[in-house]
Amino acid sequence: MIGPVVELHDVSKSFGKGVPVAALSGVGITLLPGERVAVVGKSGSGKSTLLAIAGTLERPSSGSVMIQGQNLARMSDRAVSRLRAQHIGFVFQNFNLLQRLTAQENVTEALMYGRVPSPEREARGRALLEQFGLEARASHLPYQLSGGEQQRVAIARALANEPTLVIADEPTGDLDPESGAVVVEALLSAGANTAVLVATHNPDIAAQCDRQIRLVGGYLDPGSP
């Protein structure tokens, strides 16, 4: 049996000094390989904080985080960074593409951290762009692409290292409905063993996921599966 990709146990996170502000309180979730899970809730409910912790970008104030069976509390920052590069891909609302690089270079740059040989990087980058209908845009810089095209490049980049987890924070927030639908289809087409955790305000996106996790004021809604 394949174990969970991510496990959060009784995770809390507070920010600020003096009187800290609680962003998450006692949250526990588990993601299995291949699951598509939506995190929903009002603005300020803790969605982005949850994704940052699940993606190892933030450490919790209390509780434990397990990625691929490894307890982050027992790992150095360098080891966590290495695990992140090898196992996690990210998709952000504002694309976060490097403006000086072409679409293909944005995708293949992610493979450099995994020490993938140059010929294989180029081949994998071309294959991913073709998968998302962007082969004709491979040599274009981000400013020459539409918002939907930029986000599909960002998804290709997130999948370049064949991660076990993709974190997507409001991936369609800056897109029109038609472009957003294309982006969601691309995102949810991630590999069969890749878990996808997506924060969204869009009920249509949430409905396409296997299940929904609802946050209310930093707490997990008891009705969430």
C-alpha cells in the first residue's frame, strides 16, 4: 500500500509578536497519491497558510507535518529545501514566471535543481509544453503570452520534476472564466500518482476535485471529509 503524500497533525500557526494572530488552529489533513483536494473558505480563513505549511514554505507553530513519510521537524532547512525541490510543485495566482526567460526556459529551469542532464531537460520541457498546447509558444517571453498561457506554463513548470504533490493557490484568480477552465483542466490532469491541493473561491473548481476541505477562521470545518 502506498502511504500518504502529506499528513498534517494538529497543526497551528500564529504570526506576529506580543499578541500573535492565529492563522490556523489544530488542523489535521491527509492527502493520498492521486487525490485532488480543494481548500475552500472565506478570505482570511487560513487557506494560503495551510498551503504554505503543506508545501513546506512555512513551518507550523505547533503540530507535525509529514511529507512522503518524513517528519519535517526532524529535518534541517537545507534538507527540507531539497525535499521541496524533489517532491513539490507550485502554481501561484500571479504566475511567478521569470520574465527574462522563454516559456520553455521557465519550465526547464525547474529541472536544473534536480540535476537533470541538459538534453533530457529540453526534451521534457518540450513534451510538457506540447501536452498543454503551448508548443508554438515555447520561444515566447511571458509578456508575449496571455494570462491563461502563462498559467499553463506555470503548471508545466510545476510538473517538470514529476512531483508527488502540486500546491496551487487561487490558480485562476486573475483569469477570465474561459481561460480559467482551460487552466483547471491542465492542473487536474497531473499524473495519476500526483496529489493536487488547490485553494480556491471558485465553487466550480472545488466541485471538480475529489473532496473539499473547508476552513472557518483558521479551524477545519467539522463537516470536511
